[in-house]
Amino acid sequence: MSVRTHYKVFLFRLMIICFLFHSCNAEENEPSYTPESNTRELQSKEDKGRPEAPDFTLQDLSGNGVSLKQFKGQVVFVDFWATWCAPCRQSIPELVAIQEKYRDQGLVVLGISVDDRKTSVKALSAFKKQYKINYSILRADRNVAMAYFGNGQMPIPTLFVIDREGRVMESIVGYAPGAVERALKKLI
């Protein structure tokens, strides 16, 4: 199967997951999640079969543009999350600890908030301070959602593990303690 076919299959599966999460949670802001995490390989074990991570430029909480390509040569975790998402809040301390522990070894964590535009920068900054987040928080837009999830809707938390060459190595859907560090150890 070609890389393009693998990528289309991956996007189709993500769309199904998004639909299921969205359907189950249409009445509430905070979705219900199972404690299990869906960790899955995006492609075969061969690095050449891995898709390139879609580039983006998003604003951080200070209004500065941050692009994925500026971190080429580093391992990047792109974490899609929201302030109202309980599993997202559970995963933050682990991401903070991993960023602190592996920063000097070339790890960059980028938290992409999918909170709606009613959530102000001030509220996100207060959330960042409350949770002692030591990595950049960016605001998602429709383009980045489409690039990563295909249909603009996404299950959260979803963390994309991107290698030093800018390829998506795997995605981790949901929160499972230790899964993020296990994924990182394959790349550091």
C-alpha cells in the first residue's frame, strides 16, 4: 500500500473517531471518555512510510507566530487539548514533566488549544499559570484542524509524535499515563 493510501486510511479512521466522540457528547461541553487510551501506529514500522507532519503557523498567548517547521531537527509533541476536557487536564502534568526532563535532548511540546474563541487569551494564560505549563500554548484554527484531522473535528486529547525529520511517528488518542514517555524514548 502506498504512503498516500496509508495516510488516507489514517484520516478516515480519525474521522470515524471524531464522529463517535462528537455524537456521544453533543449535549455537553465536556465529553465523556473511557480511561483507556487509543495509541496507534500511523504507518508501518518503516520510517520512509511515515507521513510528513502538516506545517502550521499559529499564535501563542503573546501573539507571536509559532510554526512547526521552526523545530525541524527536534522531536515535537503536538498536543490538541481544551481547558474543559478532563483527560486533557490529567495529561498536562505528565507533559510538563517530560518537557522539563527532555528539553535539553531536543524535545519541544506544543499545546494546541481547541477551545472556542469565547475562551480569551487571558483565560488561557490563567490556565497555563494554574497548571504550571512550561511549553507553548497555541490557538487552533480551522486550517490546522483540517490538516491533522481531515474534517475539522477531533477527539481530544490527541498527541502527535513528530520525529526530528518532521514525520508523524504515531498519535496517542486519550490519556494513558506513561504512553507519551514510551513514545519519546523511541526517538531520543
